[in-house]
Amino acid sequence: MSIKTNFPLLNKQKNLVYLDSASTSQKPQSVIDAESTFYKTANANVHRGIYKLSAAATELYERARQTVAEFINATPEEIIFTRNATEAINLVMYSYGMHHVKAGDNVVISILEHHSNFVPWQQLCKIKGAELRVINLDKNCNLDLNHTKSLIDKKTKIVAITHVSNAIGTVIDVKHAADLAHNAGAVIVIDASQSVPHMPVDFKTINADFMAFSGHKMFGPTGIGVLVGKKQLLKTMPPFLYGGDMIHSVSISNTTWNDLPWKFEAGTPNIAGAVGLAAAIDYLKSIGMKNIQKHEQQLTDYTLNHLQKINDLDIIGNPKQRGGIISFTLKNIHPHDLASVLDSENICVRAGHHCCQPLMKTLKITATARISFHIYNTKSDIDALYAAIKKAQQVFA
Amino acid sequence: MKTSKSIGTFEGVSADQMYREHILDHYKNPRNHGTIKNALHMHDVNSLCGDEIDMYISIKNNKISDIKFSGKGCAISQASASVLAENIKRKDIEEVTKLTREDIQDLLGIDITAMRVKCMMLSLKVVKLIIYKHLGKEMDGE
């Protein structure tokens, strides 16, 4: 039975070729059911009611946290539910960055970063009078290792790096980056938005201090994301948002904070979203992260082989290791025009700067067309893509 | 047979409808391409896709006496600039400020998907910005 049958949208729209999972993934029936079942059978606020229904909701919410923790090898108190990876990174910027980065310090990021792991650090440096240092790429679009080493020094307080580039697919050796950061006395923030959904990721092995990812790219609902943080760091950090649930006790003149992780979860959380995310993780585990990675690797190799046969097509980068993401340009066809032609053939690809304007500028391009995979994609999707690119070339010939 | 139409399923615009010969001709051989010295000039980008348009306009007796454009981007953005420039040359500026999305779509003679409207409208936006600035008025919306 094809994996596509697990995904109602793909199962219904049989001629749809969805090649934009780096943007957001489609949702399996089990995730849709988990969210809906929660509302139908267990809906109540968490951590509040004495009554049984509230206890059931709390149990489901905290079990979801346990599921996330086990999935990436952290402890439940190290798992903070956020809206998405963007909010998770902003949490680190406000609660850690604002209190540890001073004038004259520096923050090191890479040119591959998505705006969500770029703009917060750029703005932090502006506010603090610190220096933003940006790691360049080598000619194959790997991170330039010598440049990385030369940028991280005793004044580096934070290194913030993506695990897998959303724009061009480069996989970064984040364990190595973490070692470099730690040797300099800095903390490392990993944007794992494009890795956690597609490959085994172990928070402890990487030795990351903070790691952020979004639920919706890993078959979960939108509006739920995760910040993973080392307990000893999270303990010392002040809250990000103030309000209900994040407090221990409140008097007119003072407030004490709740324990981890609730200190960082102000207000009623996205309970159904967390339950949906746990169902998504169960689904990912039922297939196996190694199997997903292998499937995407085979599909990527198959696609690269096909694309290389097309005249006037440039694949961006030739990194040592690539995730299931391929960006390319065509001579004489703007990526948006290509995406429109592909759309008319029911093929969904992303075209644009992929929220990576600094990267596009460095590569001296304005936009690319990007295809990205997940477990439901097949070789016949790629065959359809190949034919449609040929068709676009005829339209614009 | 029962058919259900789900949200966002599809506007039914084919590539052939969007990329008519007319559009591709203007894209490949843009009219009024270039710059005008000492003319009114403005530049704008479509941040979604990085389309760029520079418009140069000379206004005499409240008419567009000359117009040229330069830029880079997708076929829709560049062809619509070419078609627009060709069409509004010697037109009354008041009349030009009244042009709408429907007018541009008629000029281009194509069907377009919602996601591409910004590409199509970029050049008219820049033209209007220039005229409003010339008239000392604030532009209200796009």
C-alpha cells in the first residue's frame, strides 16, 4: 500500500505532485484524527481544573512533551512548546541573548540561515552594539570550515546555525560547530527545522545548547513548535512571556516563576497542537527516521540524475551531504514563471528567495525554484516534474 | 457524479493561458526599455519574488510625454511593464491613476493566478507612485 494513502489530501488529489515539504508537510490521517479526537473527547484547559477532564487534557499534553523528548533524546523539562521554530529562536534571543551579549561581543551565524535564524541575531547585535559575524560558503556551498574557525573567538557569545539549509539542502556538521562554539565559551543554537522531520537527530549527541523546530514540517499541525534547551541553561534564564501558568506565586509587588518547562509557557498553550505533534512523531517512528532518510536520499539522487540531463539548468551547490532539498535555476526562465507552468501541471514547487535573501545575494541570484521531499514522494513525482520542466522550456523557447 | 470543491483547488489557469505569445513577445522584446535622463524616476521591488522595476516618466501638460522602464524578474512582471508603458504613453496622467487590476489584465489579455497578481501590478504601482509624487499627493493603497 502506498504511503500516499495515509495522507487524505494526497489520496484524494491523485494527480497532485507535492514537492514543497520543506515549506510545510502534508498531514497523515492519524494526526488529523488525534487533534479532532482531543477536541471531541478530552478538551479542557491544562494544569488548572481539579476535575477529571482537565486532568485528562493535562495528561495528554504532558505525554506529548514526553513523546517529543524521547524522539530527540532530551528530558521533558527541556522541551518547551512554542508556536513554531521562529518563536523558539526568538525565545532564546530574548531570554538568553539579551542577558548575555554585551557591546563588543559577537554572534556568529552562517549565510545559509533562514530569516528566522538571521534577523533575531542581527537585531540583537544592533540593540547591544555587538558584531554579527557571518560564515561564508565554499565553492560547493558547504560551510567554509576555515572561515568558521576564524570567526569564533573569545568574544563569541552565541553561534546560531542551521542543521540543514532550507534553501539549498546543505547538511551542516552541527556537532563540529557545537565543539567550536563550546571551546570558545559560547552557546550554540541549532535551527533543526529541516533535520528533525527527515533524519534521526539526537540533542545530546550533537551537544546543542538550544535546538528549534516546527511541528508542521514533520506531519504535525501548524501553530506548534519546539524549543529544546539544556536544563542548566533554561534554569538560569528569565521568562520570555509573562502571564498565566508560567508563575509560581503572584503578589501585588512580586512574582516567582514556575518550574521548567512551564516557566516558558505563558497562557493557555496549543494543547490540541501538542497532541497532534505527538501523533505525528508516532507516525514518523512507525516508518523509522533512518528509512525516511534513506528514501529521501534515493529520491534526491534520482532527481539530481534527471535534472543534470536538462540543458540550461543549474543546480545550486554540490554539498558533501545534502538533505531532500534541491534548488535550481533555468536559463531564460524566471523561477516564478517555471513554478506557474509547473502549477498548471499540478506540480507544487517553491519559487523565490526561500526566506534567505542574504544567501541569494551572496550567490548572485534573485530566486531559485526549489523542490523538497518527504516520505510520500515517489519516483513518478520526479518523472512528472522532469516532463513539466521540459514543457516549460518549450513554452519559453 | 458528486464533485466536491475544496479550498484552493485550483483556479484552472493553464500555462498556455498565462504565457500567451503576446506576453512572451513583450518579455523577450520589451518595448520602451531603457532610461530617460532628468525624468521622474522611481524603483520598486516585489519582495515576494524579487521582481524589480525602474520607471522613468516625463510629464508635459499633464500628459505622459515619454516613458521608459528597466528591471529584472519574471515574465509577468517584465511583460506587463512593457505593455503598460506602450499603452500609457501620451495618455493623461489623471486617466492613468484610475487604471485598475482589471484594466491591466485586459491589456495583457491573459488569465492569471492570485499568487501572480503582485508581479502583474508592480509596474502600474511604480507609475502611480511617480504621478502621485508629481502631483504632491499621497497614494492611497496600491
